[in-house]
Amino acid sequence: MKKKKNLFERFSNWATHATGSSAAFILATSTVIVWAVSGPIFDYSETWQLVINTGTTIITFLMVFLIQKSQNKDSKALHLKLNELIASHEGTSNRMVSLEDLSEEELDQLAKFYAHIAKLALKENDLTHTHSIDAAQENHDFKNKQRQKRKDSSSEIKHQ
């Protein structure tokens, strides 16, 4: 499944790893220290200030795109892993695959639904029980009926 990566992909992966390293941080810190120490030599001139401002602006500009590419790739990989888990598990709703394509309003509606599920779980006193979006209310009602039947049965036994 591993394909040969294009030049930009290889460079991007290398740059992401390199710029996220301790060595990169030490290099950046050292650069700032050297620049600051050199201030008196250049009499704290506008050119001296312009050098650090221009350098950091260019690096920041490029890093924004590099970070975004890395985050997009990580996000896509994470979504695919979660989709695989959802699709492969019998009790889950396949409607949950690709939620990232929903609108903000639709996501808010789902969030409210899961807040409702959390309230149902609190009533059940069973944190290990899970619900699918499709079966949550039905499961809750069924379990409540079963509990009520058990209560009624135990009440009948006590009264006999």
C-alpha cells in the first residue's frame, strides 16, 4: 500500500520533522541570541531590526503552510482510522462516517443528541453501556422496561 511519494511530499515530511525537533528550537533560539548580542555592534539600527523582522516573518509565513499541510494529513488519517472502526463494528451507526462533511448546525444537533445520551447513561448508572445513534432511545426504553419488570417481579416475590 506504500506508494512512492512525490518530491514535495518527501520535503514536507522532512521539514515537518526537522522543524519540530529540539535542534531546530536550539537553532532558532541561538539565532535570536546572536541577533540580540549583535545589537550594540550595529548600533541597534533599523537595518539590524529589519533583519530579524524579515527573517522571522518569512519563516512564519512558510511554516503556516507546512503546519497546515501536516495537520490536514494527520486529520485525514485520523478520520480514516475512525471510519474503519465505525464501519467494522456491528453496533455503530455508519451514518457517523464522514461527519466532517456536515454543516456546523448539523454537528450542533448531533452534539445535543450525545448530551442527551450522556443524561440517559447517568440515569442508567452503567458507564460501560454504549449506544449507537440509531438505537440509543430504543435501547434506553427497552432497558427501562426490563428493569421495571425485574422490580415488579421482585416486589411480587416479597409480597408472597
